[in-house]
Amino acid sequence: MHLNLNDSDLKKYVYRTISFDRLLELFQTHENTLVKPSLWEDTFENFVLKSKLQTQSGETVEYNVHDRLYGQCWTLEESSDAMWRIYSQDKKGIRIRATIGSLFDSLNEASIETSRCVFSIGKVEYLKETSLISRAKNTFESDGGVRFGSLFKSLLIKRRAFKHENEVRLMFLDWAETAGLEKIYKYRIDPHKLISQMMIDPRVSYTDFKKIESTIRDKTGYQGDIKRSLLYRLPEDLTINISEQKT
């Protein structure tokens, strides 16, 4: 299920900055990890399903479905100072790249034999707080029921203060009896197939970049592109011609 996305969007790249240790773990275990939205920092995350619902009949309903939901956040921003500073504060973060389609397919392939589960990928919308409350009402039917599409869409709305994140989210819902006991959900992937590029923090020196690149290749066997972000590179020609002043 794709939400807020066109078929052509599935070919677009998305990015995620993770720690060096997490990168090595990804290649060692061949597992991708989704977490409960309750672990996300924004207190408004998943607020819809944590709220009490009053139906037209006056009945008050409390859902625990949010305990069965897991998600993972990626960004469409290819070059963002804010994302590096937020997710690579020690300048040791590694930005990995995948397509929206390959990310969704990785979960789809891993879930073929998993019963009682549904999953989706979608683009986040950024709204005013008043609009968030209004949109929340559309998640539920008048009798308190909820559709899967509406359920996942409730995880695809955030406040405008976070618009710089430009997120795409991979989401998984497990209806099994034992679901929700763990704070994370892991599924098998081939990281060599999923990750099409790695990017090193733009604030490291070229010498350090080459050392990091060598270490990654030695420890993971990754053969794809590993680059150093040139976000802060100065233009090669800084000569400014002021001889022709405007009058």
C-alpha cells in the first residue's frame, strides 16, 4: 500500500542517516529495524491512536492498536545541513540511500510468509496543529471502526515545525496475538541489494573520509558507491569581477 505517493515516486531516492555501528550491524545481521512510534521524539507522533474516541452513540473507545504499529523514517532531502546536524552530531553518521520502491519491496518480500500483518509506505504531510486535530477525525468511522489505510495515514501527518524533514515512512502492523511485546520489529534484508549508495559526513576531512571508506568496505564487503558529501565545498572559482559596476 502506497500513501501520498504516485507510482512514479517509487523510483525516487530516500535517505537515512545512521551511526557507524548501526551500519555495521545492518550488514552483519542482514536485518532492518522498525520501532514503535512511541519512541519517536515528537510528542504528537501517533497521537490519533493514543486518544480516546467518543462515537456518535456516546460510547468511549480506547484503542491499543498503536502498540502493534512499527515504523521507520527516511527523507527525500538529498542535501540538508539540518539533517546532518541532527542525525550526525558526532560527525560520524553514515547516510544510506535506497529507492522508495526497493524499501517497500524489502518489507513485502520478508512478509510473504508472515500471517496477520499489513504494511505500507507513505509520504508525510505537514499541517497546522488545528488541521492535525481535524484530520484525526477522518481516521475513524462513525461507529468507531478504522480502516488500514486511515490507520497508516494517521502516522503520515506532522506539525509544520518538522517540515524540513520531508519524510517518507515505512510502516508495519502486526495483528498476531504476541505482537506489540517488543519495542522494535526486525525483518530480513539484503543490504547490498537495498542500499544503492553511502555518504560520509561533509564535515570530515578528505583523509578521514578515505579511512572511513576503507573501513566500511573491509567490514561489510560493500561494493557500491561511498562518497563524501560536498555540502560545504567552496566553488572552485571565487573570483568576483567588480570592474563592471552598475550605474
